[in-house]
Amino acid sequence: MSSTLQCLLNEIYKGLLISWHYRFNMINEFIALGINFTGTVFLMNAGNTDLSAFGPSLVGFIVWVYASYILNVSYTHIMLEGRSGTLEQMYMSPVSPVIVFLGATLSTIIAATAWILMISSAIMFVCNIWIPFNLQALPLLLITISGIFGFGLSVAGAALVYKNISGFSDLMSTVLFYLNGSMLPIENMPITLQHVARSLPTTQGIIVLRKVLFEHQSLRALWESGELKYLILHSSLYILIGLVVFYACQRIAKRKGLLGQY
């Protein structure tokens, strides 16, 4: 087994151990997220307890939760390594730091998926919401998450230079929540905001997921309409931009001697 693959698997295993060790905190976080979603749609529905029409909103919310956790792990990994004084040691490894961040992100996605399934099931039961299962949604979700990972690389790069960027991460998470079509379809937004919304890493993924799950469109139909091609291009650009930003910030951090500072 190559050292790169071994490092990736070790990082995933370490991340899962940490998640399990702090499971009480993670459970409470997801309960809070469930309350946040339920309370938001309850207010949007003007206090009406019939929330059965909010299935598409729950799909968007689930994608946002993935994005929120990926952005969080992007900067907290750098922050924790910096605080413990091991960030420089990570850069002495023959394995690229990108692989380390990928492993940390994958462990977060695996742990988050388990909690999302449980919390989403509880929300669907309490709110009488139904999301039809379709295997074609899985590759769309993976493509969307890959674009979010690319965006997370940019955040990790910024953390190398500016260290504590929790405020920026929270800001981007808030922007995604309100502008990615989770709660409000982007067609109902002003034209300018629609353009901003479509540039975000989660919006197109939410759009195509809803079309597969609720409009029963096939992947072939989405490909022929160009929407799947746009999602692939969109996520690929985010990965490319994320790598460019990360390595640019890495060079700045090395030149200014910031890897050993926090």
C-alpha cells in the first residue's frame, strides 16, 4: 500500500475516532440543526403545522449541513494543528497536506452522514415530510460535495495565513444557508442575487437533486438539458480554484514563516 493511501486511511480513521470520542457534542449539534430547520419552515409556513410540502427544503438543508461541516473542518484542522505545534511537522511529511485535509474531510462526511440520516428521519417523522429515495441522487450528491471540498481548500489556505478564521467560515456558512436555495427557491430572488446564488458551491447541486427526487428526471435528461454538465463543470472549477488558492496561501505562509505560529 502506498504511503499516500496509508496516510489518507489513517487520517480518516483518526477523524472517526475523534468524532466518536466527542459524539455527545456532535449529537447536540445535530439536534440543534434539526430544531433550526423545523423552526425555520414553521415560521415560513406562517405557523401552520402542516409542513409536508417542505421536502425540497429539507434536501437543500441537508446539502447545507454537509457544506457547513466541511467548511468547519477546513479551518479547525489547521487551527488545532497550529495550537498543538504540529503544523510544521505535517509539512515535513512526504505526503501532501491536501491528502491530509482530504482524509479529515472524508471522516467528517462519513460521521456527518450517519447523524444526518438519523436527524433527517426524525424531522420527516415529526413534520410529515417525505423525500422519495432515488439512487441517481447519490452521484449528484458526491459531485456537489466534491465542489464543496474545493471551496473548503480555499478556506484551509486562508487559515494557513490568517490562523483563526472562524468568523469567515461562519459568514460563508450563513451566506450559503440564505442564498443557495435551501429555504427560498432562487427563482424567487432578485436577478442579481440569482447570479450570486448560482455561483455558490451548493446551489446547482440542490437544483439537480430536487429535479431527480421530486420531478423524477433521469441523469440522462439532466445531461441533455446541460444542468448535469454545469454541475460537473462548476464543482471541477471549485476544486481547481481551491487547489490554486491553497498552494498560493501555503507559499505565503512558508515565505513569512507562519507555519510555526498561531
